[in-house]
Amino acid sequence: MASSKEYLEFILGQLSELEEITYHAMMGEFIIYYRGKIVGGIYDDRLLVKPVKSAISYMPTAPHELPYDGAKEMLLVDEVDNKEFLTGLFRAMYEELPAPKPKKKK
């Protein structure tokens, strides 16, 4: 099941206080970037983030879920209605997220 553009727009609205939030559509789902780093994505209308230590301590009871078959587990963000919670989560995670891989030259 693909994610809806409406759910993407809702999440982007919740993150509107943060600068440099971007997304990339991929196979019916959306990868979410914060200041150039992948934070997580929207899969089947669920916001999932990378299970970095800061995210785990920010959401200690968050369930681990698979975004799709064969993928690594991610953390399900339940509190998508809480704008302050979401922006705080992304800010807390930023330093721990891996730098983007350099693009390959053709």
C-alpha cells in the first residue's frame, strides 16, 4: 500500500518550524530529510525514523517496525499530532544521523 500525499503534507506541516525539511518520493513512499540527512520516511501512512540512540531515548516505548519487506527495523512515531514532540525528535536525532553519501559521478 502506498502512502498518501495528504499524509505527507500533514507531516510536512507538523515539521514546518524546522528549516531544510525535504522529501524524495520512492516507490509510492516518501524518504524524509532534515538538513540533508535521512531521518526516516513515510511508509504505508506511518512515520518511521532511524533507530539511532537519541531517537530511542526520546521515544523509549516506540515499537520497532519494518518499513517494507527486507528492510531494517525503524521506530514508529506515534505522536505525529504533537508538533513540538516531532520537531524536538528531529533536532535530537540530527547530530547522530550519518552524513549523506557523495553522489556518484557519471
